[in-house]
Amino acid sequence: MAVFEYKGLDSNGGAVAGIIDADSAKVARSRLRKQGVFPTDVKEQVEGATRGSGLSVEIDVAKYLQFISKRDVSILTTQMATLVGAHVPMADALAALVDQAEKEKLKVVLSKVKEKVNEGIPMADAMAEHPRVFDDLYVQMVRAGEKSGALDEVLRRLAKFSDSQVKLQGQVVSALAYPILMTIVGTLMLMGLFIGVLPRVRTLFDQLGGTEALPLITKVVFFIGDTLTSWYAIFIPITVGLVYFGWNRWVRTKSGRERWDRILLRVPLFGKMNRLVAVSRFCRTLSTLLLSGVPILQALAIVERVVGNVVLAKAIGEAAHNIREGQSIAVPLKQSGEFPPLVTHMIAIGEKTGELESMLTSVADAYEEQVESTMAAVTSLMAPLLIMLMGGVLFFIALGLLLPMMNLSSMIR
């Protein structure tokens, strides 16, 4: 079956639109008429933003701008858990989700998943065909829920996990939004001074006898202004672009990625926060997978890919190797020196008592609270630091302009 987007009129003459799955456009029109809809336009829908071929290709620009976010997937998972928990058949549940989805791109994905499920394919396999929407962790948890017969419970855990990830991501974004905004505004103010004010002051000093006798600080300020207002300024974005390109190439290498991730864990002010976020993600993801019935080796392999830091992922890989040899998880994590003692201690206790999942959940809860408090502290510290930095730069410029003016006024007196 294919998915078709339609526009038409209902029995009262009102405009309606939506999507419908059918074998062909003709069948889609027939089904719409049976539903009391007179179709005026029926087009095959695809995941991309183009239809047709050759000169008849249609480009839907709006779909290029659509993005299925983690919040969309979180809401979808919550709705799915509610429907499955109410014992609604999976095909009907997916059909209801298609109707409730606001984004056309998500409607198409869900329609294709529903189509595969109607053909007898497991839902996890159908979701695996859309990795940009349903990642490996999501698919493996759904597969474990289908195999264990507890899909509703797994979906509830997955919805809770998705909510926590969205909340954590929101905390990171909100913590960085204010400093970034201050940096942008401060940069624009400085550019306005260097480009709009300094040239006029420079002209005034030239008319009064040149800039040879000006103080050194004034000459430095004028030099910066001349550089930003001349054609040499084109080299600034080129240099920044080349540096970024070289850094990006270096980070893509295995050794470069490991060194960069190690720097992120050691950098002052942000290193602790990066480690807390990564460790919290590790504990929450692993506990959710184990509670959902995913085998521990498979769960560790998934966590290794989603932890977001090569240094920590390497330690997790060593833990998986230890388990294959019948040993402990906590030992290689402790030996790596990258995981806090509390985490390795709680994991060791969980392994001995058989309550590893609950221990990981407790650690994840504690670290997420610590992430929130750390982000608040870092944000409150960054704001005055940025203000002091911008104030220092403005003071430097003002001093460079005021010194010669003070000398000039004393000479006139």
C-alpha cells in the first residue's frame, strides 16, 4: 500500500484534507467516496518533500522545514502507551495516532508503520525502517515489549524515559540561551562602535593634526577599527571557517574524537556539567532497557552508542567485555576513572543484590537533580562573567577615545 494526501469536500460542502492509505489513487478516491468525502485532489505522499519526476516534479518547501523532534516522539509514545494499555488493537491505535499527529511528515511515517503492521510485520521492525524518528534504543525496547507481551508497560517506561530526555535537553538549551544571547548582543554593540563611531572620531583627530602623537591604547583601538572596516575584514570569516573546517576534520578521526571528548570532560566550568549529563544518560538509558527486558549485553551495546562521549563509551565497552567473561560491570567502570565513585559503588551493590535496575534509576534521579542545580549555578556564574568581559572591552574602547580628548582639552586651556 501507498499513502495518499487528499483534499476534498464533505457531505455539507466543507473543505477537508488528510491522508489515506490505499493500493492506488483510484482505490483511495473510491474509499473516500464511501466515507462521504468527495475528493478534489489525491496525490501520493512520501517521506521527502518532492513528488513526481522530471519537469513535473513538485517541491513542498514546508516539508523541508518540518522536523520531528524528541518532544514529538515523546508525545507520540505517551499516546501509544495509553491506547495499548486500554487494549486497543495495534492497527486501530496506529490509525488514531495518524489522525492525531499534527506534522504531515510524522503522519506519513506512522502510516507506513501501520501499513507494515497490517501486513503482519512486528511493529519494532516497521519502526526500524525510520531510524531518524525511532532510534535504535526505541526500536529495541519496543521489540523487547513485543516479545515479552508487556508492550504497554514498556511503552510507559519509554514515554517516561523520553520525557526525562526532553526535560534534560530543555535544561541544557535554557542554560545556554542567556549567555549566547548576551554574546550576540555584545558583539553587535562592539561592531556598531568599531564601524559606526570610531571612523568619525578618527576623522576628527586627523583634522586636528594626525594620530602620531596619540596614546598607544588609542592607536590599538583605531587599528582594530581600521581592520574591521577595511577589506582585510574578509579574512576574519575565512580564517574562522578554515579553523572550523580543520577542527571538524580532526574531530571526525578516531584519535581526535577521543581527545576532544576527553577535553570536554576536563574543561573548567563546563567539564563537570558534561560529565553529569553523560553519566545521567548512561544510568537512565541502561535502567530503562533492563527494566524493559532487553538483555544486558544488548543494552550495554545500545548505551555505548547513545552515551554521547567516546571516553565513557570505551569504558562501557570494557564493561560489556567483562560480562562476556562472567565478571562484574562495576570494575572496568571504576578502573577507567571517568565514572564518579557513587555510580560504580551503586552498580556494584546492585549486581550483588540483584537490584541493578533500581540502583541505576536512583543514581539517574540523583544525577539529573544535580545536573539541574549545576546548570543553574553555571548560568548564574556566566552572566556576571560575560557582563564583566563586555564591560572591560567597552572600558578599553572608551579609555582609548577619552585619553586624547582629555589631552586636547588641557592643551586648549
